[in-house]
Amino acid sequence: MANTVIEVKKNPNENNGGLLRRFSRRIQESGIIRKVKGARYNLRKESKLKAKNSALKRMSKKREIEHLRKLGKAVSK
């Protein structure tokens, strides 16, 4: 996401509330909030190496549990 700089300067006769409203309006117009909210739940795809390692770990754990069941040390579900 590209960085967007929003800058507002206080006018001499402007109070803080007006400055805040003007800043909020600029933020809304720029679409920053929409981009952030849209990207909030997008998850990156897991890398092939990470997926492979995860699968290998699952397989070894499964083998270990099966071995313990055969020995009678693990309770089967």
C-alpha cells in the first residue's frame, strides 16, 4: 500500500474542532480508511516450504501417536 501524506494546517480563525473535521474529511476523500479496512482480513498464501514442513510435522506426529497406541501407551479416541 502506498504511503499517502495528509497534511492540514490550522487557519488563524479556526478552532480545533474545525481543524479535526477538515482532517477527517481529507482522510475520507483519500480512501485510506477503505483500503485499510479492505486489506485487514486478507491473509497471504502460505509459502510452499512452510506448507511442506507443516505437512511433514503432522505426518511424523501421526506416526508417533500410532506407535504409542500399538504399545498401549496412548489412549485411542
